[in-house]
Amino acid sequence: MAGPPMGGPPPAAQPTPPPPRAAAPPPKPRHPAGDRSHIPANAQRMVDVLSQDMQRVASKAPQNFAPQVKDTQKRLNLLFDHLNNEELVKPATIDQLNQLAEAIAGKNYDLAQQIQVDVQKNKTEECGNWMVGVKRLISMSKATP
């Protein structure tokens, strides 16, 4: 006679499986790359200053610097995309980047560089490939009359 013997352990002796986990909410939909219509108000001036300064530098940069200019623009756009989607960059860091942008606008490149180094050193979890673009913009802006 094949089959389980009668009178085996009672069903309650088997471990009870944990209750199913609640499904994680779906990720927040991202706005398309290049869309700037959802930049938070507290970051808009910074985006404007960095964009205008990048345009100024790009218009005056020698042709042999075109690859660096293009790469810097691409990296700044990564920052703007993060801001537009309200991801990665926290409000305190946005405040620091606002100070950095104001330093660039006032041609205080040493202060801008100090802020950039501080953010890169102390907010590494928020810094992505965009930080290289900020660093380069400061250098190029300083070198471009």
C-alpha cells in the first residue's frame, strides 16, 4: 500500500507562511528627458543661471573645446532632469546649488568651487554624473571672459 500513513502529524504542525506583502506602489512616472515644466520653484533660478552661463560659455568656447562643452551640457541636463522629476537631489542640496549658481552669476568662482566641493564631499549619495558638469561649468565659466 503506497501513500502517506494515516495519523501523521496534524496540519497545524507545519509552519504558517507569512502573510503576503503588500505590493509596492508603482514607481512615480518620470517626465521625459528635456522637459523643464516641472522644475520646483525653489530650483528654477538655479536652472536659469546655470543654463544661461552654459549658453554664454558655449557661444564663446573655441571649436577645439566643443566636445567638453557638449559633455558639460549633457551632464547639466541630467541635473535638470533630476530636478524636474523631484528625485535624487534633496531640498538642502538645492539650497546649496542655489548659492553656487548665485556665486557663478556674481563671478565669484572661488566660492562656487568651494560649494561644489562641499556638496560633492558631503552629499555623495545625491551626486551623479551631473556633478562633473557643474564642476566643469565653474572652470569653463571662470576661463571665459
